[in-house]
Amino acid sequence: MNTKISPALTPEDKAKIKALAKRIKVTKTVCTRSVKGKSGDSYVGFAAAWDTIQEDGGHNLLHAGETEESPLVPGMTLRESRLAALILGMQADLAAHDHAMAGGNITPGQRDGAIRAIKNNYALLMADLLHSDGTDLNGNGNGGK
């Protein structure tokens, strides 16, 4: 990832993210966050599994519905998974701050400031990822390498 500050997401970037979000097949996602406040920590954890296919075993075996002529390609490319992690991480951060405010650990003003910063910072990271090698997310998913 580049260390320079990236420009904000363009309308074309947002369209690419929306198109990718429709194509992503996440089999398991885990994301946790904690916000420290005056009354302790507010902790949020998300874990989800959906219609999973065991991806770490069964090498050279066909999965249900798969043929040698039409193989299934479960999972995401490295680049797609990095974008998915940013999207889920942002949602976990937003939820953690909502929970911290609802529990009285932070003020509504602190929550609102954090929400603005979270959305801005994640947008910068997503823009950086989208522009990291000059291609869209339909490449090989490994930064063009």
C-alpha cells in the first residue's frame, strides 16, 4: 500500500466498490472492535459464515456442483479480500462507537467525531487500494505481481 495520502473516492471508485460488493463471495468473516470510554470498554464482534465450501483441504477434489469443465472458484482474490476486510472493519468500527455511545461510555459528540473520521479514513484506504497498481479489481488480485 502506498504511504502517500490518496484522493477521496471518485464516483467511478464508488461504482467499482458497489460492483465488487455484489460479486464478493465471503465464506467466513470475523471482525472485532473495542472502544475505551469513561465507564470501561465497549466491545463489538461480528462473525458470519454463509454457504461455506471448505477451502483449505480437498486439493484436486471436485466440490458439489463442480465439473472439470466448469470448476467452481470459491473465495476471493487477495485484493478483493483486502477490500472486503476494509468494508467489514469500517462497519465494526461504526457499530462499536454506536454501542459505546448507547452505553454511556462516550458522548454523542465523541461518537459523531469518530464516525466522521472512520468514514473518511476508510474511504482513503479503499481509494488507495483501488489505485495501488493502476488497474481495477478485475485483475489477478495480487497487486499486479
